[in-house]
Amino acid sequence: MNKKNIEKEAPKYTSRLIVRLTPQLHKEIAEYAALCGLTTSAYARKRLEGKYPKQRLTDKEMEALNSLSDARGDIQKLFGFLKGRPLTERENILRSEIFMKRWRTSAEIILNRMIEIEKYLTQ
């Protein structure tokens, strides 16, 4: 879709609703909107539509998510490598002491990274 099609589909906000808020409530709404990466108006519209905007991830949370994604990719590569081999070759690979040492080292790195991420996210 090009930009013109997207603009045509976007609703045009022409009506206004004026609401009186306490300073505390206004501050809370502004903080929630900022956490979600929205303006206060966009946040209020979504809430009035019955939606619950989600908070954006912090930089550290994004880093943790990317690290988990990398670890998942490493595991998938290993299984993909083994899955593509005939059964007899897989047995020989898994019996190989060199392969198993490398696999164990790699697995420990991935597990340690996952443990660090879990500790970070629970702090």
C-alpha cells in the first residue's frame, strides 16, 4: 500500500470533546500515553474505543528480547543442522566427542544468557 491509500483510510478527527481533569489525573494520562508512545489525544481515543494500548519496551527490555531471539536462532540452527542429516550420520555426529564438547559449550552460553536475561527482567 502506498502512502496515499493509507491516508485515505485513516479517520479524520473533526469533532472535539473537552473534558475537565484534575492535575493529577491529567498527569497520569500523559504518563501512560508516553509509556505507550502515543499523544494524550491518541491514548484517550484508544481508551474510549475500549482498547488498552500496550507499553513500549524499554531499551533494556528490547536488548533482552533481541538476545532471546538470537539464542532461539542458535538453537534452531543446531536442530536444523541435525534434522537435515540421515539418521546414521546424526548418530555419528552425536557420538563425536568433539561435537558434543562444542555443543555443550554453545548450550551453556545460551543458557547462561537466558538466565542473565531472566534475572534482569525480574529485578
